[in-house]
Amino acid sequence: MLKKWLDVEGPVIGFLDKTGQLIVLSALWLLGCLPVVTVWTSTAALYYAVVKAVRRGRGHAAEEFWRSYRANLGRGVAAGLPVLAVGALLAADVVILKAQERTLHTGAVAVLALMLAFLAVYLGPALSRFSVKVTQVWRLAFVMAVRFWYWTAAILVLAGLAGAAQYYVLPVPTIFILPGAGCMAASFPIEKALRCYMPPKEEGDDAWYYES
């Protein structure tokens, strides 16, 4: 029994292999985010590599990450800049309004920030999966965020808890696993949402993104 578990194709080695890939992808995601404006390019590449290489076993994780990163560099920057700009303005507004103790307006800004967060959940996955214009990516991400609001809310709650754990519990070690692990966990409901907008699978088509 123990030999079977420790076999090259066994669950223990498989788990360690996937964990190693997620650590590598987390480090690559952080590296890809360094210019700041490439946050959504890096997020799209992370999602692409996690689903294709880690979950589906198609290709090498690092190679798939950089393949997607290069392919979505321009669109990722174009799609992410407005989101980053609006997010920065909302954060600044919250700080100013709190200093002025204008709680009503602070609540309104918080609602807008939540809407932006809902959109952000699907922006990277949509960029990684669909070769469409930036405006269509925004529209698709917004529609999925609203249509599958329960999944979106659950992902945001888990992201918040993971962020808190990373900040308060193990700041350094967890930063090299949480991005990849969180992306993998979120990919299960997100894949269901993406498939609702993908063309039907044609007979004989073995594309990895149609695999369950």
C-alpha cells in the first residue's frame, strides 16, 4: 500500500509535483507583476498555466506561463490600466473621506470598490481564454461577475482570508504559494463560468480547455 502511494504515478508524488508547480508559478506571477501595469497580464498567464499545466497536465508550467504572458502583454496592460487607475482613486477617496469622517460617502466608495473587485475576479481568466478586444473582455468579465455572483462573492471572501493569513500569519513563506494555490482553487468555479461563453466542442476536438 505504501509503495503504491509513493510510486512515481502515486498521489504523494503527484501532490508534491503540483505543489512545486504552484510555487514556481506564484514566483513567476510576482515577477510578472513588478512593472505594476502588467498585473492583469501576469494574472492571465497564471490562470492559463494553472489550468492547462497543473490541472490538465498539458505542457510545462513555466513555459505555459511565459507563453500566455507574451501573448496577452498588450491586451493585459490595456485592460488592467483603467482598473488599476480607478482602484487607486477609490483607495485615495476612502482615505480622504475617512479623515473627514464622511461615513455616507465612504460607504458609497466602498460599494464601487466591491463592484470593481467583482469585475477583477474574471478579468484575468477572460483575457487568458478569449482572443477578443479589450472592451469585450471587460463586458464579459462584468457579465460573468454578475451572473455568477455567488461564486464571485465566495472567491473574494476566500481571497480576503488568504490575504489576511499571508499578512498576519506567515508573510514570507505564504507569498510563494498563495497566488498559485488560490488561483487553482478559484479556477474550479471560474471554469464553469467560462464554459458558458465558449463555443460548443466540435467532434474530434481535444483542446485542453474542454477537459473537465
